[in-house]
Amino acid sequence: MKAGVGLFSALAVFLLMGGVFTQRPRQKKPTVRKPPVPQLSVSAQPEPQEPTDFPPPILGPPSVFPDCPRECRCNPSHPNALNCENRNIRVIPVIPSRTHYLYLQNNYISEVTAESFLNATEIRWVNFANNRIHRIDKKVFEKIPSLLYLYVQRNHLKEVPSGLPASLEQLRLGRNLISKIPAGAFNKMGNLTLLDLYHNQLSDSDLEKNMFKDLKSLMQLNLAHNALKKMPAGVPDSLIQLYLDKNNIDDVPKDYFSGLHHLAFVRLNYNQLSDKGLPKYVFNISTLLDLQLSHNQITSVPLFNGRLEHLHLNHNSIESINGTQICPYSLQADPSDLSLVPSLRYLRLDGNQLSPPIPLDVIMCFRHLHSIVI
């Protein structure tokens, strides 16, 4: 019995020791190494200079005209027109020599240089509106000496371009950042009929006394939405339309309009005009048809000529209106003589301190009135 127990104990010890010797050592988990971050070499491609949010240029199919740039359209029915508007263009392509009308509006052009116009000497009309143009090389105009219409509104120009051709008839530079007009910018431009400098940063010091003297044919001058405090000096006597809205003008010299024998439209809305800054007969202009003085500080209706047809005086400080005082002719005049009846057809007085009804003497004087807003 004791021998059996001893044999069993010896067998148990042997199995236990065998389990210890046959146990395999645990394998270590392999170490995972992150791949090294590649370093940009010196020869790597540079970042694109133009903003990445610019959409790519739009290229069209080949044209029947072999000289038509792929980013433009050339209509066979209008062989003298090159249509490059709304094509996401950054750089002006080479313009074909047959081009008379060039449309480049609504793109991303930042600079206009002469290289694109080397052969385009017959251009009459250029539209650069709504781009990002900050500079126009004056040599461009040497290449297109017969240019008639130049539209560069809604861009980033800080001054009026130099070297403008004498042939120019319309110049639109509204909604830029213009605060400088170079000396002689309008010299010898006797053909210009329209000059639009609306919504820029021009002040009185930027308008020299003789700046407009050579503009013998100018009919429309738009200086609205600038920083003027005075009426512009030396405007040509050919002027028909003068727009000066949204400035800081507080005074109109009494003889300012005396030499303007064709003036028909004057707009001075949104200025700082008061009765003190308006001499009694300053608007007694026989050619004037439309006078706008809205959003000022006027307290009484100014006198005006009997040929005026539209008068805007809304949003001032007018408390009363006396038809006898403002009537250009005597109320006792013969009503059958139409030459003695004032021509006023539209009178706007809302936004003042007036209350209806309109005084009877106003109705009796202005018998052609079709509309009165009060």
C-alpha cells in the first residue's frame, strides 16, 4: 500500500515538472513603427499665385475663326465682336485684329497690358466692367487710338487711367477706388460726351479748376457718391445732366449755373444743403426740366423757373408752402395764354413737416400738375 502511494506521488511530480519544461515562452508583440513624414524638397512645385477659390477658365469648342481665343466666343454673324464675358478669365487673351467690339466684363482680370492689343488697332468698344483691375497701362491706348467707348466700372482702380485717346466719347469709371485724377487726364478729349465717376473717393482737392476745360462736348457729368463739399468748378457749358447726389455739398454759388445754357437735369439729393446755402434765384434756369433736392435740410421751397417740369423736395424740413411766393408767374395772368402757365407736372414733398391739403394757390398756379406727393 505504501509502495503504491509512493509510486503515485513520483508520477505526479514527474508530470508537473514536464509541464514546466515544455511550456513555451511568450512571444513579444511586434513593435509597429510609423512611417516617416515625407519632407518637401526644395524643388517642389510652388503654391499657385491666384486664389484657389477662383473657378477655372471656361474654354469653348474650336471656332470657325482660327484666331478666336478658346476662352472667348466668336459669332459668325458678328465677325467684329469678341465675346469673353463670364469666362473666369484672369489674363486678357491676344485680341484678333478684326475686333471692333470687345466684351470682357464679369471676369477676374487684375491688370490690362499692351501685349494683348498688339494687332487690335481697330477696337471701338471695350467693356472691362466688374473685374479686379487695379492698373491699365497707358500704352494700351496707343494700340487702340480710335476707341469710342470705355467701360471700367466696378473695379479696383485708384486713379483715372492716363493716356486716354482723344477719340473717346464715353468713359465709365463708376464704383472704383479713385481718389486721384492725374494732371491733364482729360486733355484734348473734345469728343467726350459722358464722364461717369460715380461712387469713388474724390474730394474737392482732386478736382482742379481747369480739369474739365477741354471737354467741349460733355453732356453728362456724374460725380455722385464721392466726398465733395463744393460744387465742381469749371464744368463745360455744353452740360445737360449734372449728378452730385450723396456728397457733402452745403452751398451753391449764386452764379454757378449762369453759363450753363443747356442744363436740363440737376441732382443734389443726399447732401447738406440748407436755405442758407441756396441763393434766392440760383435755380432760375430757363432750360432746367428736372431738379432733385431730396434728403437735405431745406425749410422752404426754393424759387424756380416756370419751365421746370419735375421737382423733388422730399425728406427735408419744409413746414409750409406758399403758392403765391413760389409761383413763377402772376396768378392774375391770362389762363388762356399757355406760355404764362408754369410747366410743373410732378411735385414731391413727402417726408417733410407738411400736412394735407395742398394750398389752393399752389393748385391755381401750377395748372399742369399731374401728381403731388405729400
